[in-house]
Amino acid sequence: MANDKNRKAILVTPEDCIGCRGCQVACKSWNQLPGIKTKNNGTYQNPPDLAGAAFNIIRYNEVPSTENPVRWLFVSRRCMHCDDAGCMKICPAPGALYRTAEGAVAFDRDKCIGCKLCVNACPFDVPRYDAENKVTKCHLCFDRIGAAMQPACVKTCPTGALKFGDRAELIGTAKKQGFKTIYGEQDLGGLGTIYAFKDEPKLYGMKENPTIPYSVIFWHTYLKPLSVIGLGGVVAAAAIHYLAIGPHKEKDEEV
């Protein structure tokens, strides 16, 4: 668990976002991520989702409005840096996913074994894998904040829709400003990416009451200790496969 006294966070206020996607460009530039070939899918959103070379994106939500023909909600999508992180609980490779002093969930791609269990464990569908089958995602620019700099996305945001600082202070400021919901204040032990919403979370495309899948809890409580001491590895892998995918069924033979 993160130390609340030192914990940092990003506060997202979608109503302040103009959809310029400067944060996406800044993230790619700092992390030296390649471009992604996409196609027009009938939306201004691009790329369509997170990817191995896209740690954060702006999701374009078109919602009903009585005042304007169209109401846009631009929502920054990225790793949520959960305090109770399912990806860290289920990861079988020590050090592949780890917690920084500031509370971020970072990754060491050299220690990743490419099992992709973290993908099923994340309630927000965040982890992705690159061309070399190594985990990638937003790491809260831990290398920048460790050098007393803001995350690249926050640094480049022209409207203040992204703010970085002490988590408790950001939440306190958002509450004083009268936002209806502080999404992530308590979820999963408290998120490191928190949102200030004027309406219900579902309007912004966010899950209400996100939870870690039961298969992850079962793995972390019962099977992972066995695998660590070198026993039950095959049983553990088979059990996780059964819980995540289901039993294997042979097709009936033709008569």
C-alpha cells in the first residue's frame, strides 16, 4: 500500500478539457513511443483505445444536452494507480509491477514474463503489451516526479484539466470547488488518478464501484504463495485459466 503522506496523484476535470490531445503527444515524446497506424471509425477520438504505444488517450464522450446541440465530455484515460492494485496482486514475476515512493504503479519490462494476467486483473482494462510482449502503461512519469518535475501530460495541458500534486490536497481542493463526485477517492483503496465530476460517473464512461475480479483474490490468497515456494505451479496456472476462461470442452465427434 502507498504511504498517504507522500502519495501523489493526477486530478482530472473533464469539463476543463478542450480535447486538444496535447497530453497524448507529450506522453509519446517523453516516453519515446512510436506512432500508431489507425483508421477513421466515425469518431474524432484517436487512437480508439490505449495501446502498447499509447499510455494515455482522450476519450470523446458525446452526451445528451438540453442547452447545446452536442455536449462533449473529454475524459483522460490512463492507468488509475490503484492503492489496492489487482495487476500487482496477480503478477507472478517479482518486480515486474511495483509501487514507487509516490504511490504510482510502475513497471520493469525486463522482468515481465508476458503472461498477461495483469490484463484480466485490472478493473479498468488498462495494461497493454508492446511488440516484444512486454507490459506497458502509464507510470505517472515517476522518472520526472522523482526529479521534482510534473508528469509530461500535466506539464503540457493548456487549460488545467490535468493537475498534479499531493493527493489529499487535490481532493480537498476539488471538494471546496463543489464537484458532485470525486471519483477514485475511496475506490480500491484510493486511486492515484482521480476525477472531479459534475455528473454521475457513468455519464463520463466510468465504472461505478470498480472491484478486483474474484479470480485475482483467489490467486493472491491461495495459489500465489504456493507458486512462490515452487509448489503447485501447474495447479495454480490451471486454476487461473479455469477461472478466467472456463473449462475446455471438446467438440462432439461427427457420426
